[in-house]
Amino acid sequence: MTTAKRGIVSDDLFQLTSVTNPQFAPDGQSFVYVQTTIDEEKDEYISNLYVQRLEDKKPVQWTFGTARNHSPRWSPDGTQLVFISTRTGKSQIFVLGINGGEARQITFLSSGVSNPIWSPDGKKLAFTTPLKQDQTVFDQEEEKKPERLAALEVTKMKYKSDGEGFWKGHYRQAAVVDVDSGELTQLTDRDYSVSVYDWSPDGKYLAVGADTAENSDLSFTYDVYLLEVEKKAMRLVTDGSGYFGSVAWSPDGRYLGMVGHRREFENATHAKIWLYPLDTKELTCMTPSDFDASVGDCIVGDFQQGASTPGLIWTKDSQGYYFIASEHGNTNIYYGHVNGVMEPILVGEQHVYGLTVDSASQKAIAAISTGDKLGDLWLYSLTGEHDAEKLTAVNDVFLENIVLSNPEAIEFEGADGWKVQGWLMKPIGFEKGKKYPLLLEIHGGPHAMYGNTFMNEFQMLAAKGYAVLYVNPRGGHGYGQEFVDAVRGDYGGGDYQDLMRAVDYVLEKFDFIDADKLGVTGGSYGGFMTNWIVGHTNRFKAAVTQRSISNWISFYGVSDIGYYFTEWQIGTDLSDIQTLWKHSPLAYVNQVDTPLLILHSEKDYRCPIEQAEQLFIALKRLGKKTMFVRFPEENHELSRSGKPSLRKSRLDYIINWFEEYID
């Protein structure tokens, strides 16, 4: 008996598997990756490491249990794997031999560790750990009693961070642990945080990053330094003019490659590739002027857990490097040569969200998702015809009884004559001649990008009988530097027009859309825009605003990024209340007639919940149709990595609101 196929429902979140972070072994014959599932009963994520030989094509699970095991890296000789695990409570470093046996814990620090990096000889691991100024890595080894409640003294503007909470005097410091003995060496003891990127091939230096400004509240640069391991001295590589990171040393030791920019357009600036030759010490931008795309992965997603894209992956001969860049709704693989030439290597309608390269065989393993494919690992040849071979099939059994909507790409003329790209998903079970309601989805950022990737939320809405429209209005990456920058100082202007023209375009082109049954939703900047839309048009029958901004005046002081983000994006500060209020959706609340559901996390420090509280009270006082839903203990990342049960609850609230007020 054949089971009828169905679309995605909110409960399916607990059945789906995410596969991320592939890493080739040094011999190029094996690879490791991270597989993440959800334990519905415990309401937690479980991540484990899997290793697979290319010739066997059979994955072998190497870690077990209910912890998060992630960030795997092979030792230089390929005999060991290092990874981070939460199995003891805090994130600690574990090492696992390829011949089997139990994983061995080699750090025991009370604040946990992050980002382990092998030394070239395979004897040590560099990492970072948060320390107070009167604390060392040796103090951390002692068991600490639970802290009692205490007053929090605040002297910095950057005193809180979404997802991390309040700053309590800790700075990330660099340290090294001996793999065999467990002996610790602390490399930095600074009054600022340090990031660790890569060892020099001779093992004498670590490339690290830091913002060393005396007044960090007014500093928005991040520099690269060389940290001499023996002397613990730091030497500046970059020039204090921009934001640089993702540093990778060339195999021959001649170059430092990195990703960054000089803040020409503040946080709207394209990330570029830079080289620092150790002989000339002249930092040079390698991205050609005609390469008008951002290096890295800018695609918005709501499914993959712990995805990590590399910066530069050097070739063995140190003459070039592979990298990922975001362009026209895709992330693809490119190659750059030290002489400045850049060329596409693997392009398509896809989202490359992970990459590893074996230089000797000229093969790559890429983690790839598309609009109707959840995400798997693929083996590619980097030469010739780029033949592809699927290496994993983590969701294939589940998908046997599932039908997904395949998004159709669209392009239309937005405001000012600019071309705007988007996608339209037909409802599951689409019947020609039948009319369907339409939901407009708006991404956050605003400097992010919708693209050719699986979106669980969109598929669920399509399964409920909705057409789903999502587009990249001005402000999003992927369409040139001018396009990204165009939203700054114009929130609610050209971006609003781009979105309304998107709706006009699909209503004209697709006769199956019911113009009387429109809905709109979005989060963060998308929540701001949802609020703006319902205050400026009544064409939508229902709206759902998520983790939104409603009042730029109060946002300036309550968000963890408020004072500088507002100045960068709106173009003014508290000295110009009139302009801030003009761009605030709350100023137009009396014009809202659309039923509005307000979803917000209680520990969202990026767009604090008071933004939702103000909006709800203002609407309710005016007798408008609204409801306010608060998600306890969650932050700005609820839709992507929040508690699984609350992620499901969020999806249910969205669909129930649209079903009540649109259908």
C-alpha cells in the first residue's frame, strides 16, 4: 500500500537532520562531518561526528551520546581528531584517535573553550577561553561554586550581547594545551578579547585578531596581529582602518590571507580578500573592482545547525586559494590567485554552506542546499567538468513521504529602475485554475540575502496552502555594493517600494494568487518592515511581526548595538528625535488596520522586547486587532537555533494567525 505524500508540518522539525562542517583528512581519502538531530523528549539538539571513507561510501559514527560534539579538525598527520564537546557541561576540547577508543578530554576549564587549532607538529592545540582580569587558565581548573546573585556594575556601553547576555568582566584570552600531557600555557593576558585563527607553518607564530582600542565603545575596527608563541608578544599586521578576520597562513609561510573591509559603508560594506606578504609587509586587497560581491555566506536560513564556512583555503603550492562568495541569491565556490586573478569554479542555483578542499587530488566536499533540497555533502572535482557525487543522504528516508515546493525565481523592476530578484513558491497540491492566498516573507539584516536554500518555515506555509513570496529588496547582499548601501538612511522608502512592487508583479504575472488574501511577515529588519507596511497600507489581511523594531528612539539605548547601528542605518542620533521618529513604525500606529500578531523573545538583546511591548500597548489602546506572544529565555536567534519546542510553537502561532485572518 502506497502512502500518500504530504507537505512539511511544524512537528517535522523534530525529524529533520542537519549535516555541516565537512573536513578532509590530510590523506584526502576520508572526511569528517557533523550531524545534528533533535531529542524531542529532552527538547535539545544532539550533534555527533561521522567519518566516511570516499571509497566505502558508508558513514561511521565516531561520537555518541546526547551532547553537542562539533568543530572537528584532523591532526596534521591524520591520526587524531580534535573536537569540542559539551558532554561534561561546558565546552571542552576532546581528542579521538583514528584507531578507536574513547575520546580523551584535555581541557577542564570552568568557563569552557572554543576554536581549537592544531600546531603544525601536531603536539599542541591553540584555543581561546574567557577570563576575568585577575584570573588565569590555571585558576579556571578549580571547580567553582555557583555564583550568588549580585549587582551588576555597568561602565561600558557595550555591556551586553545577544545570545551571550551581560558582560561580567571576562575577556577571551589565547592559550595552548599540550595534547599528550595536558599542560597549559596562557599566551595573552589583555584587557581586550583575542581571537585565534591559524599557526604559522614553522609553529613560531599565531595569527590572532583583536580590537585594542582604549575606548572600545567607540571603536568598530578589528585588527590582525602576529602573536609570537615563545615571547607572547603581539605585532600589528593590519592598519586599524577596518574589520579583518578569517586569517589563513599559506603553506609556504609567505602570505597571510584574510577576509575583511575598511568600513567604507560601515556594516553594509562588502567583505573582500586581502593578502599580507610577510616579506614586504604591505596589506593588499586582492578583490578586483569588477568583483562586486561579498566574500562569505550571506544567505538567510532557518534549518542548518552549526554551519561554518571557511575563509580562504590555500592550495598546496601557495599560489592560490578557494573561497565562497554570495551573489544573486547563491553562494558559490571561487578561486583566487596570488597575482590577483579571480574566477568562478563551482557555480549554480545553490547554497554552499560548508567547504573543504584536498589540494593534492583537486577535489572538494561541499555542503549544499537548494530551495527544495535540505542539505547534504557532495564530492566535486575542481578541474574539468566538475563531476559531482552525493556523499550523504541524511534526510532521504524521511523525504520518501514528503513533497516539497520548488521555488520559481522571479525578477522585476523595483524603485529607481533597479532589478530586484525574488522567488515564488506554489502551494503544495497546487491545482491550475484555483486561487490561493499569498504570504510575503521579509528577511532580516537588512544586509542579508534570501537565496536558493531550503527554508523550513516557507515549506510549512506552502504545505498549508499558501503561495510564498520572498525577495531581496535594496539593502540585501548579492547585487552589488551600491545596492547594499542604498537602504541606509532610507528605511521605509525605496525598500518599502521594492517590496510592494514585488507583490504587484506576482499579482500581475500569476493568475492563481488571490489579491484579496494577502499576508506579510518578517523578523528583525523584516519585523521592522512588517510594522512599517501595516502602518502604510491596508492591502494585507493579516501580518506577523517577529523580533522587530518599532521605535528608533528607544532602540538607540536598549539594543546591544543600538547607538551605533542606528547612526549607521538611520543616519542620525538622539540629537535628531524628529528623524528617528519619522522612521519609527510606532509613529504610524493609528493607521494600522491589519490584524497584527507580535512574536518576541524575552532575552532578545538585539531587538529588545520593549520594542514589542510598546507596539502592543499602542495598538491595544487604540482598539486594534493584535496579540502579543513572549518566548521565555529565548534570544534573537529563536527561529534558527532556539529551543526546539519553542521553534515549533513559533511556527504554529504564525500559521494559526494567518488561517484565522486570511482564510
